[in-house]
Amino acid sequence: MTQNVTTKLEKLNLTDRFLFDETMEDMEAYEATVNILLENEIELLDRPETEKEFRVSPELRTIRLDVISMDKEKTLYYTEMQNRNTGNLLKRSRYYQAHLDVSLLEPGCTDFNELNDSFLIMIAPFDLFGKGLYRYTFEGRCRECPELKLGDGAVKVFINTRGTNKEMFSEEFLEFMEYLNQTNDDMARQSKSQRIRRIHERVKKVKTSEKIGVKYMQLWEEMALARKEGERNKLIALVCKKLRKGLSVMQIAEMLEEDLSVVQDIYEVALSYAPNYEEEEVLIAWIEHHE
């Protein structure tokens, strides 16, 4: 198990959130990354924070950002790595921006000009907008007067590491897009960018760290357990639905293509909740029965 997980860690690309977060904890690596992505020159003031949680109210959903830091001009940079298109990333960016803005002002503050300027950067190995661009930058503009910017200081940037408009970007930017997709020694060696090589030095430290290897193994095991629990919960829900329809254990096992003993085990617990067989009640009882 440990050897397999370590091998997986060694083969991760920066488009994987775990490797991205661990790499960007290094201030120089994150500063280099933001500079390349925005093709700008910024100097960070703070060491980046990773997996930072925001909750503006106990009743509201918590958000967790991959990486956050501030430059010497007090501009904030929030960066997210997304390697899967969940279909809700645009609305998600709106929700994140709202939470972030609310967290910036102290209670009782009445001067909204104290809000920091911010860049919300979302990186993905796919094209959210289907235009083939490497970078999509959004700032508030007037529909009737397009040259008029809102000027509220909030910028959203979506990076597509598999863009096609190479003529619009620097060689360093394009090399970094390749490096994000293939994070290995060969790609770093071929790059002319000192910043990419600096990032790669951090990547190598992460991939060879025994401590981080253990952390990744634990995360991998937690994810595997969550998937297993999800499959179990789904099966219990399906069995309950079939029981409400009056099907027998044998019929349910055949229909779901599950081992008869597995379905029988769920059925024996679910019997106490006939005839409604409420999924949540049966699930809780099943967990308690098997503790």
C-alpha cells in the first residue's frame, strides 16, 4: 500500500490539487507561479496559506481555498486548482468571491474602500468557455459602454492549461502550461525559465519528502474509505427502495447483481423499519450494528 501511494505521489502533476497545495506553500514557488500566470511582476508580502477555510456564519457553507497570499501592495491572490469539471465552477467562483470579500472587513467597518484588490485565479486542464484561450480575465465592464470598467478591484482569472492561442503569450507562460500538465524533470530541464526551475526544485522536495509521502498516503486512504462508504450507502438506499416495493431478498440480489449474503445482511437490519424502510434510519442502524 505505502509503496503504491508513494509511486503515485512521484507521478503527480501540478494539476493535482495535493501536489499543487504542497508546492505552493513555498513563498518563492507561489510568487513565481502568480507572476507567470498573470505575466506580471508582483512581490509577495506573506507566506502563502494553503487549504484556508472561510465561514462567515455557522449556518452558511464553509469554503476552502487551495492557496492565498498578499503582495506588498496589499492585493490578495487566491488560487484554485481544478482538475475536474464539476459543471458549477463559474457559480462557485461567484460564491467564493462573496465569502472572500465579506471576510476582508472588520465588524463595524463602514468604509468599503478598505476592501483589498483581489485576483481569484482558477487553474484547470480543460477549457471552461470553449474558446481555445489559455487565459480568460474577467473585470466588471459596462454593457452600454464597454470601455468603462467598474473598477471595484475584483478580478477573476480562469487558466486553461490546454489552450491554443500561443501567439498571445510569452515563451515562459507556454512552457509553464506544459509543465503543469507534465510535471517532471524532463519538462523542467527543457525550460529556459529560471522561475519554472525554481518551482520544480520545490516540487522535487515535495515528491521526495517522507513526511509529505505519509500525508498523501493518509489522504489517499481517507478518499478510498469515503468512496467505499459512498458505495455502501448507495447500496443500502437501493435495497430499501426495493424492499418498499415488496421484492424478496433473492430478487433484490439478482436485480442489483450483489452477493446474496450482502443483501441479506442489510435486510435483517432493515426489517425493524418496515414497511417504510427509511434509508437514513436503516443506514444508521446498519452502522451501529456493525461497530
